[in-house]
Amino acid sequence: MNFENEELKAIDEIGDNHHSTSAETPLRDDAFKLSDSEKIELIKEDVARIMQTLGLDLTDDSLKGTPNRVAKMFVNEIFGGLNPARKPKASTFDNNYKYGEMLVEKNITVYSTCEHHLLPIVGRAHVAYISNGSVVGLSKMNRVVDYYAKRPQVQERLTMQVVQELQKVLGTQDVACVIDAKHLCVNSRGIRDIESSTVTSEFGGKFKEEAVRREFLDYIKLDTPF
């Protein structure tokens, strides 16, 4: 029994410290055996059971539709990035205009979910790359961030996944990402620190060089009023 208690304590510590045990999203081999509609039906039953356990009256008009709404939201929206069928198309274009400097897409909105408490992570991502012959449409960078954000996440993994995906698409290591986000599992529970945010970064290729990295970080500090 002591061993079981120690194991549970260690598992809780991983969650409370927001530590990840894997650089890849932990998925079972049969993760996509069920269709989306089948998953929604099962999750709806589970959400209803949780609400009933909490003592809520599911015959109330305000609550009776909540299990179905939550199930659809989980499968189609906030965890939609688990489904590889929703992965953005990897289309690139030749860099015909020979632009050889850094391209930065900053202030990309991040809406994700902490995998430890299933509470929101909200912030901004800044992504950059240096072309070696191929370019991607600007919206592609936003879509890559959004795809990997729409799954249970830890911020370090999300930052790495964005960089690794764009490196694969562009055929270059010269990709960087910085994410600055608030974690509601920190802001609304536990320590309840509403002011703090978390910053993570991943630098590949030329971005590991001090001058290139500094140029990128200076760009994302620029104010862009409209």
C-alpha cells in the first residue's frame, strides 16, 4: 500500500509541477479506432456521470444539454488537434523572389489545454524561419500552431512540435518559436497567481547563433499599432 501511495504522490507531483514525460503527445495505438461521433456519444455519457456525481440536476433546462455540448467541444474543437486528419496541408512554394532574410509571424493566438488539469492555456506564439528555397503561406504558420495547441498539452512540447513540423515542411532546420502564455491551472487553482505567465522557446539551425536569435527576439518586441 505504501508503494501505491508513493506512486500516486509522484504522479500528482508531475501534474502539480506541470512536467511532461514525453516530447510526443501520449496516444494509444487504438486512438482513432472509434469515429468522432462514437467518441462524442461515449464522452457525453461520462460527462453526464460526472455532473450527476457532483449533485447537479440534469433535468434542468440549463444543464440537460451540457454533456452533449462538452462532448462535441472536446472532439471537434479543443482536442481536435489529436486527429491527424485535421493536420494542415503541407503545401510550400518556391522562393522565386529570393527573399533570404528572416520571416517572422508574431502574436499568433494560442488557445490550448493543460494535460494535467484540463484547464486552458492562453497566450501568444511567435514563429520565424529562414528560407533555404521554400516558403509557406503566412496563415500556414498560424494553422500549425493552432493544430498542435488543440490537444492536451504542456507548453514545452507545444513549442517543440511547432518547430519540428515547420522544419519538416520547409526542409530546413532554421526555424524558431517562442510562446508566452498564462496557465489557468496556475492562475485559478493551486498557487492562484493571476499575474504570472510562462515563456518557452525552441531554436533550430541558424537561430542557435546568438546574433540571429537576438534579431528574432528584437523583432517580436516591436510594437505593431493599427
